[in-house]
Amino acid sequence: MDAIVKKLSPETARPSREEAEEAVRTLLRWAGDDPAREGLLDTPKRVAKAYAELFSGYRADIDDVLGTTFEEVAGYNDIVLVRDIPFFSHCEHHMLPVIGKAHVAYLPQGRVLGLSKIARVVDVFARRLQTQEAMTAQIAESIDANLKPRGVAIMVEAEHMCMAMRGIQKSGSTTLTTTFTGEFKDNAAEQVRFMTMVRGR
């Protein structure tokens, strides 16, 4: 499953915290400020600590996250949908925030996931440098591989700060991506049912 994200080679091993902090100082100087001034003295430490949290998805094992499933479902075999899962990510092109929500559904085949696990898998992939398209596919692939349901449906909608803060500067625009596997992919009626459940308020 970790083939979903390319691992660092020995030549590009993870830098030390001190090296990360020095890189922040370099960026501060490049931006035109003085990292030695009072307000910026602790900024490198704060940024390194924030990055450890914001990109914690690289250290997560998705197989562990999705490892626990349940069989006692009283014969339930219809759509399980968790919608409006909020997430924060960063685009891999500009390292600017991506803010959105994910809707995740699957058709059980004898086993179900704990609902918190579904939100957790979204978080794991969001807390990496991403494209929205890749993140949508990764969520679906991980649930498909670990749970082996009859089908998975994912919808992700997000605002990209690389469009809002720079470049074209179109704040408020939303990008929508979907992925379907199994019965969701093969049956248009199931796709419609998923979309209706997501949009039903």
C-alpha cells in the first residue's frame, strides 16, 4: 500500500530538524526579512514543528489505520457513507493550502470499517503534498485494497489557495473530483444514488 507514495531513497534521506530550521531561515532571508529579528527568532522552530504535524501522513501506515474491521453487521449490505469529512492539505506544486471536504462511501461485503477509520484515512492522505486527483484515487484504492468491499465511491471538493492567493487569484472557486470502483463504477444508478445521498441535506 505504501507504493501509493514514493519513499525517500538513501541519497535523499530525511534531513535533521536543525537542517529544516536552517532552510526556513534561508527562505526568510530570500523573502526579504531578517531571521535574526525578535519576531522571527523562533519562527524556524515553529515552522519545523508545524510541518511535522501538517505532513504527518508520510509517517502513517495505511494498513494499520484500516487494519481493524467488523463482521457483526446484522446482514447490512447497503451503502455506508460518511460525508462532509473536513480536511486540510497542501498542493505539491506550490506548497499552499488546500481546504475541503471528502465524502466516502462503500458497499460492504461481509465486513465494515469503524466510521472513525474512514475519516482517518482521509486525514492520512491529506497530510501529504498532494494533487486533489491523486488524493481522491488514493483514498479509494486504500479502502478497496484493505476492506475488499463490493465498491467504493469518493467525492472530494476543495478550494486551492494556489488559485486564490496567487496566479489567477480566483478565491471561492471549488474543484470537484470523484472516483468509483466495483459496483459503483459499473452501475450508473449506484453513482446517482451516491451523489443524491451526498447532496441530500
